[in-house]
Amino acid sequence: ALRDELAGVASDAFASAVEAEAFRRHEAFLRGIAAYRTHPYRRPPPTMPEVWRQGTTRLLDYGTDHSAPAVLLVPSLVNRSTILDLTPRRSLARSLAKRGLRPLLVDWDAPGEAEARFTLTDYVARLEAMLDIAAAGGGRAAVVGSCMGGLLALALALRRSRQVSGLALLATPWDFHAPSPDLARRMTVLRPILEQAIQSAHGLSADIQNALFAAIDPTGCTRKFTAFAELAPRSAKARDFVAVEDWINDGVPLVPTVARECLDGWYGRNDPLHGQWCIAGQTVRPQNLTIPSLVLVPGKDRIVPPESALALAELLPKNRCRVITAGH
């Protein structure tokens, strides 16, 4: 159809039109980047009290009533916890507090010397210590996990089900080869290069992680900055874009052993789906969870495709699953 449409078009005119359109798109992309770099919005520093700390990990208390039901919020290890308290208007933590709960936000921060040799089991052990704070006095707490944090939250809930009243998982992957094993095949090819990077940097840097995520949707960066260039700079939508982009660009590295667990065990072998992912020597089996759970699946997610998250929802016995119109 395209050949027939171009049959009567002069080749020089066609080449000129393609060049002009490419230039227009390039200029729009650069305008978007410039608008982001010069935007005045800056996220104010958090002022929430710290109720626990170990190494670089701390627990922030967003509640005003310590007798209120507690909710432990578990973000991913590769991004800052601010995604769950992005702005005063876009904050899961603050929203839960307004609803009469006591949100306790896990802030992993960047790993330091204490975390240099950590495994995923070590991070879950820290969650167990923080759950003791949230469920103090023999009570129970709800646990909410986001993305990679959802996997850690699931392991925590299985290990400490008597202290957990309910589990919510937001954009949490389970089948790492869904909807196509292409990503796993690419990871196999890249694995020797990534291992060199892990050894030289003593971990998997945030820059390399962002490059891997960007490879999932190669044109996504161009599209989002081109669209941002058209927004009114003072609009709430523009401020939200800057807040999210600042969060993306402020990622943290994974320590070596955890990076290998994720690259080889999750993306390589797909251990969670095959019942081979273990924490402290015990297999993480969602089908053994006895408490109520909620799985929120973003229908437009490219980082965690819906098929990956739905595979987890299908295994949880007392589960309510909702597919929402959103990205990661």
C-alpha cells in the first residue's frame, strides 16, 4: 500500500519531506529536554520522623495517630521511596494517612558499606525488623509493595503472616518472560557485559539499569519529552512530569549479589514462576498465602507487562485483582 501511494512521488521530494519531518521531531524532543532542565519545580525535602534505621535503610512515619492501623509501604530497591510520596497532590503515603491509617514508608536509600554483600534475603530480614515496629504490641499491619518491592513484600507476608493483616501488590512482576521470552534472550546475550559492569562498579549502576529499562521501549523517551514540550509550564501536569522524571533520574545501584539474583534468577531463569525463588532457603509460594491480598495491574505498563503481574494474581488464594488504566 505504501509503495502504491509513493508511486507518483518524486524521490527528491520524498527525501526532503522525510528530512524535514525528522528535523521537526528532533527539535520538539530537544525543546522538551530543555523545558525539563529549566523547570523551576523542586521537590521539598521530606520532614517525616524517622522511627527506625539500620545501615542506610530507615523507616519514616507518615501517621499522626500511632494507635491507627499501620501500613508498611515497601518500594523497589532500584528507585527512591519518593515514588510513594511524590508530591503533596500525588502521595500514596499521605493519602493513606488522611484516611485514618498510619503509613510507615521504607526508605532503602543507596546501599552503603553495611549493604555491600547483601542478598535479597538480607533485605527481607530488614523488612521483618520494620514489620515488628509496624505491628508493635502484638498487633498486625497491612503491607503494600510496589514493583520489585512487591516481591519483597510477598516474601515478608509469607514468612510473617501472623503479623500481616493484608497484602497489596502494585505493578509487581511474577512471570519475567511474559508476554514474550525475547527479553530473557536479550539478557542472555548481554549477561557477560553486565557481569563486567557489576565487577568494575561493585554493583549494577543506576545508569545501566535505566538503559536496560529504556531498551524495552526505545522510542518512549522521545515521545514523553516531545509531549512535555507542549504542556503549560505552570500546569499541575507539568509539575507532575518533572517530579516523576526527577525520581527516574535519581535511581540507586543494586549491590552485586542482588543484581545477579535479579538478572540470572528472575529475568534469566524465571525462578519465581517456576517455583524456584527462595528467601532464607524457603521457596516463595504465593499459593500458600492465607491472608487477603489485592493486586493492582497497570494495563499500560511496559516495565511490568500486565501478563507478568496477572500470573501472580492467579496464584494468590484470597485475592482481589484490578486492572487499571495506567503505566508503571
